[in-house]
Amino acid sequence: MSAHAHILVVDDDKRLRDLIARYLGEQGFRVSVAVDAADARAKLKSISFDLLVLDIMMPGESGLDLTRALRQESSVPILLLTAMGEVQDRINGLETGADDYLAKPFEPKELVLRINSILKRAQPRMAPAPVAAGTVKFGVFAFEMERRRLYKGGDIVHLTEGESELLAMLARRAGQPVSRDELQTRTPAEGEDLMSEVAEASAIETGASRLIDVQMTRLRRKIEDDPRFPRYLQTVRGIGYVLRPD
């Protein structure tokens, strides 16, 4: 499990932040760091993390405030770190939507045990079984694999051919990242207008890989409440995209 989990460590204390990141890296985790809530938000826009290790006491937006905000748009597991060890402080942290709470000072081994415990509980939602046929449901949406139809409640959501094929590929392996290379070989382009949009979007990246990014942007606009913070159609840095059902 840990060999594949990507963790974001958010703490304004550079020494502690770097020590935690180094230790978790030695335990087989992939680790990124953020210096505060704003930095964390920026990274969350483009990277799909498996868990956040989040300090409560930070300047500006606190860890509690960030947790509360994230729970409006994401189910990413969160482990809170704080120097406050009182029972009420722990309750406050859990009430904001955190999965667990660890008071400082702590033993590094306990941190790893708690992380593994959270990841184990979250595993079914992180990696559902592949779907070959039938209907994939996420939020208020249902996608019929065979007919390539997306429903929001009882209403059909119009998808282009490229968007429906892109969603079908992700739904077929829901919870598992699908590479851009694989997506681009099986997802049709949609005419010169889309190619023009690609060229405008990037002066360096052009072609099929960028087409996938544009199609994903359009698909997110039809599915996500806030496309900047996707809940279902998430980016996996260095790989491609993943559909994460509820």
C-alpha cells in the first residue's frame, strides 16, 4: 500500500516538515510538501494525493479551516498534527472531517501506523474493482457503459464522442489511474476547433496528449461543481487521470 501512496505534508515548520517528508520517504511513500494552506491548495489543484498530513497551527488559514473547506469538495483522507493534546481539541479536529489526529510530540513509527490505518480504511474508495459493463455511479451522476450515456439525476448530460469515450475508459477502470498515452490512442479528436483550442492553450505542448487535457477540461465543466478542485475526475501527476467514485 505505502509503495504507491502519495502523501502531502503541510506544515509551516520547515525542520519538522522536512524530517517528516524524509522519514515517510524512507518508509516507501511518495511525498510532497507544502509550507501553508495556500501552498497546499495550489498543489491539490493539479495532483491527486492519497492522504494529507496537516498541521493545525499555521499562519493565515489554519489546518482546521483548510480541513473544513476541503471536506466540501474532496474526500481525501486527512491526518491532523498539533501541539494541542486536549480531548476537546481532538474532537474539534475530527468534527471538521479529519480522519485522525496525532498530538505533538509523536513517535515517527506511530505516524506511519496511523497513516497505514487510514489508507487501509480508505482503500475501497481509492481503488474500486474494474468495471467491464453496467453503470458506474459517482455523486448524482450515473454513466451507462454500454450506451455511453451520462445521467445527472434523471436528465441526460450531453457528451461529445471524445468526452464519452474518455469517460468510458476512466469508468472501466474506476479508481485506477489511466495514462495519457493510453487515453490518447483510443479517444477520438473532435475537429479543427479543438485543435485550435489546443494550440492556444499551449505554445509548447500540442497534439494528442494536449487534446486529452482539453477534453478533460470540458468534461470536468459538465461534471464537477468546481472544475478547479475536481472531486471525481482527478489528475494523477506524471501518469494521467483517474475517475474516483464515491
